[in-house]
Amino acid sequence: MIKIAVAALIASAMLLSCSKQNDVVAPATATESQSQRLAAESITTNKRINLPISGTSVYITDASTIKYLPGDTLVVPKNVVRVTLYKVNGTAEKPVVITAAPGVIIGGFDRASFDIVGKYIKLVDINITGKPTAIGIKAYYCSDIALENIHIDGAAIGVMLKNDAIATDPNTYYPNAVIRNVSLKNVSVKNCTDEGFYIGNTSDYQNGYKNSPIIGLTVQNVSAENTGWDGFQVTNAQNCLVDGVRVINAGTANKEAQMSGITIQDATTGTFQNLTVNKSTAAGLNIFSCGEVHVSNVALQDVALSSKSYGIIVDNRYDRGYNLGAKKLFMENVSVKQTTSVKGKIAMYVINGTTNGALAAIPGTVTNFTYDVASWEKKTVDYAKNVYYGGTDGQ
């Protein structure tokens, strides 16, 4: 009889545990630590937890005050002007998912509409309608972070992901801090006063300390429309796989050195493919990367419009001490076409500079590069002496 009673109690406990798997859990008190909870009770993971709202904001500077575990989903339950959520940590096997309830719109705050700090986190299905002074999504001091199905309308910068070294905090600068495994999939931004996407730190040092590189960047199917500065900018990012970037109408603010469609900047390596720019004030594509860089399936239309610039600019930059090697460009299936009467300088200009420690490029190959000859003052000018095959130039 005792054995039967014990078995019944165990079965009852198992049923109760299963019935709670999808419950919405209220936030824990600030005095209850996650480790204490784990030791004291058995909590089923993969729960949905509504984030608490204070006034018109979600403002949580220490997510350990919320009763969550790796694998749980944190939900913005209704419209708010901003979300500030710091110290959110999942695991590689069980990232914490952060999302919004269906129909929820975030935005209206003067600074960041969505400000996140954490590791092993995934932001999905979020819609932001922000102010022109606000960053859409600000992801500083994050690593192992994914953004998926995000749509932002109205921002200073659509998506900003980097670290700024803080002199008093060694965990914010290299080599203690490295941003790893960043993923963006199905992310759109539009109506930004500055950049659409600002990925990686453009400065090597800040406050006297070295800023963190990104190691492992995956981008798939993102878009930027109506940006005052560059549409898509990536810097200090190694081992990139960027597949599918579409930019429309970039550089509208005519800010010097900030008017391009797509910019692959200093200390950046990897593969960049399926890139489309339709209308940019300056170059449609800048390539300032290091090491072997593979660029393919590029369609540029109506670029270099008001600055009488270049369709594509390729130059060398210092690798910031990461031993990435000299640039060797492999480029194929590139089209530069104009439908306006504006005439640019050079369809593709390869400078091959060596200033500030940059290494001279190793000649690579450019295959099937085509452009409208009548729309440019000159054809290609290439001081790296890349080898051209096919297309308008190279026959």
C-alpha cells in the first residue's frame, strides 16, 4: 500500500509539472536569485513570461530579478515606448527568446527604442516605430545574439551592434570581450536619419582601450530604405557570411564619407553575396576589407548620384592587429547601371592604398563585371591590377 501511495504522488507531481509548461509566470522578487530558485525547486523551462511594464516602458537593468531560465521566452505584452533589458543570459543550447505579443508596437522614446544587453539571446517578431533621434535596436555588450523577423520604421540608426570600451570595466574591451556569433535574418529598417545598419565598431580604440571585434557574423535577407547615411555598414567583423542585403535610397543627408549604399569596412573578412543597391548619393559599394574577400551577385543601380563619385570603391585598411593578411579580391557577377542622366566618375575604382599600416593588395580576379559605358567618365581604374574576365570590361 505504501508503494502504491508513493507512486500515485509521483504521478500526480509529474502531471502538475507538465500542466505548467506553457504558463505565463509573474516576475520574481528582486531578492530571489536564480541559483537559489534552482536549488530550492524544480522549474520547467520553455515558459512564456510577460515582462513587467512600468508606466509606458519595460525597464529592467538586471534580468535576474525575473523568474526565467535558459530556454524561456520573455514577452512584451502590450505597446510601450521603449524596452530596456540588461543582463539576459541563456545558454548555447537554450537561448532566451525575447519577443512581443501579436500586434504590439514598440517606440516613442527619445533614445533607444529597444536596448538589450546579454548573451545567448534571440530577438524575434518585433515591430518598432521609433523617433528620428532613437536607435531602433541597440545591442551593446552582447554576444551570441540573433535578430529574426524584426521591422523598424523610424530611427536615428536602425540596428546598432557593437561594444564601446569602458576604461573602468575590463569586461568591455578586447581581449576580455569578444562579440561572437551574431545573426540577422529577415530584418528591415527604413526612414533612418543616420545608418540603417551599424554593425561593429568603427573606431579601434575608445577611452584608451581596444574595442571588441565580431567573430562570426551571419546576415540573411535584410533591407534598409531611406537612410540619411550609409544603408548597411559592417566594420571589424571576421568570418562574415552576408547573403542578401537590399538598400534603397541611401545617403540622403549628404554627410561626407557617409553616403554609400553598402560599406564593408576595416578589419572585415568573409563572403558577401546577393547585394542590391537602388539609389545612393555616393558609391553603391565600398570594399575596405582585409584578407580574402569574396563578393558576388551585386546589382547597383543609380548610385553616385549627387557627389559625382564612383560606382564601387575598393581600398585597403589596417587590420587592427589581427593578422588578417593583405586583401585578395574575388568578385563575380557585378552590374552597375544608371537610369538617370547623372554621370559618375569611374564605375569601379581600385585604389590599393597603403596608409596607416594597410597592406598592398594581392591581385585577385573580377569576373563578369558590367556597366553602362555612357554613364561613367571612365571605365575601371585598378591599381591593384586585378585580372578581369568577361563583362563590359575585360573582353
